[in-house]
Amino acid sequence: MKKSYIFPIFIASIAGLSLQNATSTSLTKYHSKEIRNGGGAAPGRTGAPNESNCTACHTGNVLDGSNENILVVMNGAAPVTQYIPGSNYTVSLTMSSNPSKKGFQATALDANDLMAGSFTAGTTTSINGSAKKYANHNSASNTSSTSTWTWNWTAPSTDVGNVTFYVATNKANNDGGPASDQIYLSQHTVTAQGGTGVKEQSSPLSGMKVSYDATNRSVILSFSSLFIGEMTMNFVDMNGRSVFKSEIGSSLVGDNTHKIQLPSDLKNGMYLVHLLVNNNTASAKVQVVN
């Protein structure tokens, strides 16, 4: 009598279907995570005390971000290292390598690891979290077209001592997945200032000023440097987009003045000018008008 083997084939088909469904579900979760993180990470990914970092989702290396993560706290156009309680500041964060695909998260904590002040999102950033607030990239600012992320920080209403900004950035390999990315962690501290006024940042680059010469549509950079190094100027608009970058030679020890021609198609408006010299940075604002 001829035997039938339909039953085992049926079982194998069910097993294959189950595997296919499991794979489909896994891929859906995988891509959902990638899409979600494209607009900012879940709270608590800065590498701060008792927090994880970007490797909670990205299986990359954790590296020292002291040279990669350039965080500047600014009072108007002046970088500061001290805060006045209750005052408002602009925080800018730049990855010196400006990778084609990237992301970040930052928070500001006091010595007890409690939130110090509050954050408000800028056009290139989003804010999440509850007791602690976290600044993140958003879905429109996770590529090299945005060279600098900015957000607003309101300092604590009272003197809480040192405030540390904990920063995690992700230099993604742009393959659409979470593997083999590079995560850079860094810490940046500002102290409380008694009395009035603002103390400018003590830096190998100091006294940065930028003026605009409408006669030949150029900017004049003046600053003082403690060392010789190759200089890069980056023009960033108020939406955080890099609109013009120029290599401007080597700095001198002491006072420096450089005149840089701007492109003819650069629109009128306010810009933030970043000067980078050997991983040291200085920033100032300038108004471009005809």
C-alpha cells in the first residue's frame, strides 16, 4: 500500500511560516527602533552617573569625546564658563568630525546628580525626560547638513555649585542599522558666579570678534591665540545649518586678524561663526547685510 507523508510536510511548512513571522517581527522591531532614534534617544543615554549611553541601542565602541564633542555655553555672543542663577543661555554642541549621520543626547546635573535648571528646544533639537531633561537631535538634524545643535538652558534659580553637562554623541556608520557605530562621551563643567556680569571663557583662543565688511562682502576675524595651528572657520545659520566653511591657514601666537571673502549667494541674516584651531574653538555672532 502506498504511504502518505503529507503530515510531516505540513508540520515543516508551519515551522517555516513561524520562522518567517518571527523574522518579520524582529525586523519590524529593529527598524522601528532605528526610526525612533532618528528623532532622538530615550531619556538617560548621556553616560551621566547611573545612566547608560548610546550603546543601549547601538553596538559600537565607547570613546573619549573630549576632542570630538565641542560644547559651548553662550551668553549672547560670549562663551562663558560661569553661570548667573536664573539666567538664560544658549548651548551649542558641535561634533568636530561632522559625520554624515549622527546624533546626540545631553543633560545638565548638579553635584547630587539632580537636574540643574531647565532646557528648551531649539530648531535643531528636541527635549524629553521628566525629572531630568535631555536635549537630543531631531529627525531633521541627524546628518552633516546640521553642523551644530543648539538649545536653551535656564540656569538653576539658586547657586547649586558646579553644573556638569554630560554629552553622548553617535558617529554613525550610515548603514541604517545600530551596529559598528562610534559613541563619544564627554563632560563639560560650568561654575556659579557671584555678583553681576559674565566671565568669558578662559581658552587658548580668546577675545574672538567678528565684523562684517559690506564693501567687498567679507568678514574680519580677530582673536588671540596661545599656539600655532591650522584654522577652520564655519558659518552656521540660526537653524543650525552649516552654510559656509573655509580653511584659513595657520594661526600665530598672539593677536590674529584674518579677512575672509564670503560667497556671493550667502543670504543676509544673523550667523554664528565658529573658529576651530587644533580642536580648540571660539565663537561669535555676526550680522550679514548688503
